[in-house]
Amino acid sequence: MSELPPGSPPRRSPLFRPGTFVLGLVVGLLLCSLVARHVSSRSYHEGFTRFYLGISPEAQYYPTLDEMKGIVRSGCRPDQTLVIVGGNSIFNGVGQPAGKVWTEELQSQLGDGYFVVNFAFRGALCTDGGAVVAEALRNEFPRQIYVANTSPFGAIAPYGTEPYRYLFWEALSRGELEAFPARDAAVSDYRRIFMSWGERFNAGARESLDRILRFRDLWNWVGFNYLFTIQNPMTPHLPEAMAPRSQIPDTETDFDTIPFEERFRPEIRDAEMKIVRGFSQLFYAEGPGHAWVLSPKKAKDYEEDVRMAFPDDLKARTLIMLSRNSPLYLDQLSPSERSRDNQAYRDAIGLWQKAGYQAAEYGTGYDVLDFGDRTHLTSAGGQKLARTVADLVRSLAEKRGYTAHTSPSP
Amino acid sequence: MKLLDDAIAGLSPALQKALAHAGSLALGIILAVLLHYVLYRIGLPSKPFIYVAF
């Protein structure tokens, strides 16, 4: 083969056809997207109980909206009432090993007429995780109850919190959330105040691309079933680091195996008491007759937060449980502080109920041994919680007409 | 590459064309899968979330 004379067009390789190559790129991306949609339409989490450490953002595993919807679709029959559990580590069942998780007891208490799924995450708000999935499934599973926990006057953001906010953006960008002007305005304010134009562009581009290409869905499925490729602190060493996440077991610690003195170490008691007092200390002032009065500003702000947390038509099927602290700490409060703490729970429940939600508290009357630490429950505490929630869920299902085989409103 | 080009030049034009299309299509699909994976990876936070109970 001789050199080409100067000025002549470059010689084309007989092996490469640019048009066909571009077609291959498009076909490849399309195939990936189709496979992702197919695999995440049904659950690949066999015997799903909860998102434990090995399959959670702590391990660089971010469950997708479709993956979570697939879990519900595979488990919940049309004749069952769907009960989605959201909230934080308490409702996730931290300190309760697999087989003794409170939501398993809740399922057993409620029986075959209900399907309970635990989508609570560590450090999540009541508007995170399960809340997004519940809203996205409102029409597909209209016989539905959403249960989540929070603390009185704790943070509520209608768009959730990090690192779980991605689920909200995912649902929002796919048009899976209801139009709800109050929340839409809060989201718009959040974007304007807390995100630079560059961050808004990146987030928008990422969500738009994922909406079409579904890369999170596909590679989560690969990582869960075949090969996990993300370095993470939960499985730092090879070969476990690359093992499919389905092979990483739920190794949640059992509070019952940790000695009481270790769970309630004296050196952390002062810090824990500060947190317990903080539940009410900042927002209350003593009024006439030693009655504790909630600051009008806090009441107004919280009322607004509660109003924006869920769309109006979904409020009535939402059960908010306010988590009490361990009596080990509550018993150390002075009578006046105790009275203020009780008032905070009454007021917070009242504000949730006034906005149209179902709300109650749990933990009053629980034993010291029902708590694994200040706030998380042991398996025994979890059983008590399950009984309380089961009664409330049954009553709410009846009130909503879910038990009669009519066409319920979401 | 030159050796391969020369070898292919010895094949019939129809076979040459078919091979070129098949190879280009396969290359496109492989790069698409890689691109798909890269999009997934760059969307992940560089540091994992660390949960602290309080």
C-alpha cells in the first residue's frame, strides 16, 4: 500500500462505518433503557424486609423509585390494603435484627388483608423514601395507608432531606407527583435559594437523562444481582466489595445482645438529656397557672410545614406517629419539664390532626427495656409499636372504606 | 489495523460491507453500554452517606 498523495481525502477504513456506529450507539442506549424498565418493573429483592445497611446510601446503594415500586407491585395483591412505612431509623428497625423487625410483626398483626412494606431509611424525614413511593403509587394502589414517624416540632421538608432527596427529584421529574401549589412553591424557593444555576443545570440534566435512559435502574439491578462496582465502607475489601448486593446479608445489630450498660453509657447520658429537653425547651414558655404555651411563631411555622408536607387529598390516608424517648431519660426530667414535654406531644399531634392527617404518639407506658437507646426500640418495643400501629391502621382503613370492596379514594 | 484492513480487502465487496456494518454496530453498542454506566457512576456522590443517630 502506498502513501496517499498530498491533498487527497483521508483513506476510509473498510472496517468502520460512521453511520452504523452512531446507529449502534442509539440502539445500545435504547436497549439499556428497555432492559432497565423491564427489570425494575418487578421486584428483584427476594423476601424484601427493609433497606438495611448493605443496600442503602451508607453503602453507596441508592434504591430507585421504580425499584421500590417494583417491590410493591410484586408483593401487594389488588385485594390487599397497601401499608407503606416511611420515616427514620426507628421505623427502619435499627437495633432489631432480620426476623424481629417491627414491620414484620405489623404484617403479622394486620394479616392477609394488608401488605406492609418498610421503606424507612436512617436519618430520613417523614416526607422521604416511602412518602415519595406512596404518592407515586396513589392511583395504582388507591387502597393505601402511609405511616411514618417524626418528633414533635422536628424538621419537615416537603422535598425530603439528603441523601434521600434524589427520590423526590426523580419522582418530580417523571411527573409522578401530584401538582400541589404549596409544595411546588417551596420547591421553587429551595432551588432558587439553595442551588446555584450550575447545580440546577446539573440536576436537571441528570434527571432528564435518567428519565429517558434509566441508568440508575439498570446498574442497581446489575449491582444487586451480579456485580457491584462501587467502593463503599460497608464492604471495603475484595472480593466482598464487588459481590452482588443480594449476597450481602442484613446484619443489623440486635439490641438484646448488647449489655444494658453499653447501650446507655453514663458518659452519653448528659448529651442525651440535652436532646430530650430540646424536644420542647426551645419553643415553650410558661404561661398563667404554670401552663406551658407554644411560641406562636413556632406554631405558625410548624403548621405551615405540616400543611405543605403532603398533598391535601393524601393527608387523610397518612398516619404520623410521634416518637417518644426512653423512660430512662424521661424519668430524669423535672415534673415541670415532663409537663412541657407532654404538652409538646399534645400540641404537635393537634397540629397534624388539624391539617387533616391521622396522628398519634407511641412510647408512653413503654418499659426501659423496650428501648435499645434513647430513641430506637428493641424487638420487645417494636412489638408494642406494631400493635399500636396495627390498631390505628385498621381503624383508618375502615374509616377510608378500604375494608369494604368499593372503589376507595386514595 | 492495517493488516486487518488488507485482509478484509481480499474479501468479496458484499462480505466486506457486511463485516464493516456489523463491526461498527457492535462497537457502537459497546460504547453505549459504557456511556450508560459512566452516567450512572458520575451521578453517585463521591463520598458515601454516614448516618449519625441523634
